[in-house]
Amino acid sequence: MRILLGLSGGLDSVSAARILQSEGHEVEGAVLLMTDHSTPAEAEIAAREVGISLHVIDCREDFEKIVIGDFLSEYRRGRTPSPCTVCNRNVKMNYLHRYAMEHGFDGYATGHYCKIEQGENGRFAPVVAADRRKDQTYMLWRMTQEQFATLHTPLANRMKADLRAEAAELGLTAAGAGESQDTCFIPEGMTCRDYLAAHIPEDLSGNFVDADGKVLGRHLGIQYYTVGQRKGLGIALGKPAFVTKIDPTAKTVTLQFAEDTLARRITITDLNFVGDELRTEGELRRSVKIRYAAPPVPATIRFEGEVATVEFDSPVRTPAPGQSAVFYDGDRLALGGVIEEVWYE
């Protein structure tokens, strides 16, 4: 098969190239330029070392408009964005899939840690990778069936530690590469807070309040806080407090102590059915992750049109509006949605 591989130059994409080559595929690389400070230099080195040609694809206009635009808009609304999930569907996988199909490739590939399997219902879905600590199914929930159908994930059954050792033994530059960052568009040396200050200059400062609305102090701006945050609040209350709500209209940030931050129920919107078939009514039992690194917990999902209510079997701490709730049927990604409202116990 002739396969187009998304090649950043990091360990994962270089390892994916080597595995595809060992399987007998004809592999060509594609590096995506996302921002003005993007460079194909690392991808060029990797392509040269593994002996494949490299295509350069300019995604900057869409990345700026769709991914960065959503990132800043969500922070202005007092929500916590998930830029990788937005990028994967609308930019990264969209560009790779489209370019592959338009240029005669049989499919495209990435260095994501997951499996892609077609279920008995005919639907394609990611399945949790062998290296469960690196599993990236959570980040792919927004993708389309068309994008999944031609996607190859060579790292599905591999352990990252083994891949790094193999790359080092072969003397590949990528063996010493670090982990990629979720906010790849923030220039090196700049913090997320610095980036937000530069791109959201308006005054969004206001009050810290408790659950009853009592003023606890002043904050610097709602864009600098996220639900679930505990550190770096800039206020002392005698014991650790968490952000549980951000009101962009009143410009208030609600703080509560740990014992008051457990949620039993959330609503979700922007539903995308992956392994499960579309439904607008009834209920399902699935396990759900409310953050990338969070363990899955059993829950009941009740559908009402384009909105669903999720009841957790056991309470979870501070689900964040704007973040992704991703549901699994065993190890298979079933569906996902965006957290809208949270109800605390």
C-alpha cells in the first residue's frame, strides 16, 4: 500500500515510518505547517534518516481560524478548551486524509497510540492502545467515519519505551526528542498565561466568590483560570480551594474546598457518535473519561435530541465546561461530547 504518514520528526512519527516500511508499505511523509513559527526542519531530518520523501502542507490559515480562534473564544467564555480534539478533526486529520485521497494514496497514517477497528455494526472506532499510559483515543473522539476508515496507526501494539530504545540503537535523531505539547501554537519560552495576556488584552478581572456568592477577593481575569484549578490562584483561604465555576458575564470565579467539588451529573453537547450509532433518545451505559489523564468511570447517558445528561455511578471532581467527555464500550471509543453544565453534590 502507498501510505501518507504525518511526520513531525518526533519519536512517534519516525517509529511509525519504520514500522510501515517493515510491513512492506510504500511510505511518504507529510509535515503540516500550523503556525508562523512552524518549521519542517525536524521532519526533513527524519525523512532523510528513514529514507522517505516529504510533502509540506500549509495549514496555517485554517489552524489560526479554527483551532486558535476556538481556544481564545473558550477562555473568554470562562471555559476550558481542548485544542487537540478540535485540531484532529478539522485540521490535522482533515488535511492528511484529504491530501492522501487527492494524491492517489491508499491511506494515511499517524504516530497516535491507538488501534482503529471496524465493529460488527460497520463503524470504525479507535480502541485503546497496548501502551495504555500513552493511549490517545480520548483525543480522537471528534473525528469522522471517513477519516477513521483510511487511517493507519502503526504504534497500536507497541510500547513507547521500546521504540525509544530501538531508535537510539539505530542512531536516529528522534530518539532524543521530547514529548509534544497540547498547545503547540504557543511559542517556546512563552507560558500559556503570557499567550492569553497577549491575545486577550481586554480587562476580564473580577471577584473570587464562594458558592453562595460571597466575595473572597479579586482575581486578575477569568481567562487565567480553569475549572478544577487549585494552584496559582493568588488567594489564601486557609486550606486548598478549587475553581468550580467561572461566570463570564459577572466576571466571577467561584472557589470551593475539596469536599464540595464532587459532581454527580453533567450535560454534554456537540455529540459525535464513533463506535456507537447515532441516537437522540433513550439511554446507554458506558464508561466515561472527563479528562485525558482521568480514569474512566461507569455512567448512564440519557439522550434528548442533540443534548445528553450523564449520571456518574461515583462522583467525579470538578468536570470542566468546554472539556471533552469521552465514552467507551470496553476499550472501544463509543462517542464523545463537550461538557456544558455541571451539578455538584
